[in-house]
Amino acid sequence: MFVKKNSTGKSNRYSAEIDGYSLTVEVVGNPSGLGISNGRITRLLLFPSNKNQRLEHFFVFNQGWLDGVPQTENVRRVIEKAVHYFDALAIDWSKERQKKQHNELVGSR
């Protein structure tokens, strides 16, 4: 499912295509309060695989949700599959809603 792309000293990057979405995640060695569902995914980039599809389903998690948690079920399911793959955890979206973006991404605004 996920293909390892590269690693830094503390984390590994993986990518996958799941249910019509391209996904890149950064995974740390141990679960973290800064990760999705307090797991190992501390960064996530999700966007439609089809270049013609509108980018309203573009999501960034960088130790917090850039523009709030995803609201659509199909996007949530893709993220839930990634979290389950790396951490075997379920996501409590009400708790995820409380996470704020910790670091602004370069060029994100």
C-alpha cells in the first residue's frame, strides 16, 4: 500500500494512492501527541489523484490540521486507512478538531 520515499534522522516519508487520492505522510518512530490520533503520522498531505478534480479536497496535517479537520466521509476514510496502516488506531474526529496547526508551512499562505 505505502511506498517508502526517504527518511530523515527521526522520520520516514511514505506515499500511496488510496481510493482516488494521493497521500504523502511523515511517520516518526514512536507515537506522539503531535500525531494524528496521537500516533506516528505527524505530517500528511492529501489531494485528488485525478488532476482534473477540484482541489477542494486538499488537506494538510502538520502536527495539527491546517484548515480544520476534513468534513467529507470519503476523505476521512482515506486518512483513517493511513492511520490504521501505521498505528492500528481509530480516529476520534472530535479530538482531532482540537488540534491546531503548530508550524506554518512555507508558502502555505
